[in-house]
Amino acid sequence: MNRIPKAVYTKEFREEAVKLAMTEGVGVSEAAHRLSIWMKTVAN
């Protein structure tokens, strides 16, 4: 069984995700949807 490589996100991408989720009031779920990543990833 092959493992899926762990995604590595840039500092800028992480900052944008937090800004989108918290500052713009979109919420974690919608931010994850817009960025096409898992909700848990944004929450972490």
C-alpha cells in the first residue's frame, strides 16, 4: 500500500487561510471549501 505524501503549504498560503476563515468572517468550513482543502486542515 502506497502512502499519500503529506501536503506542504507555504507560509503565505497558511496566512491567507487564517485570514479568510477568521478576519473575513467566512468561517472554517467555507474557507476550506474555497481553498479546496480539508476543513480539519484549516482548523488546525
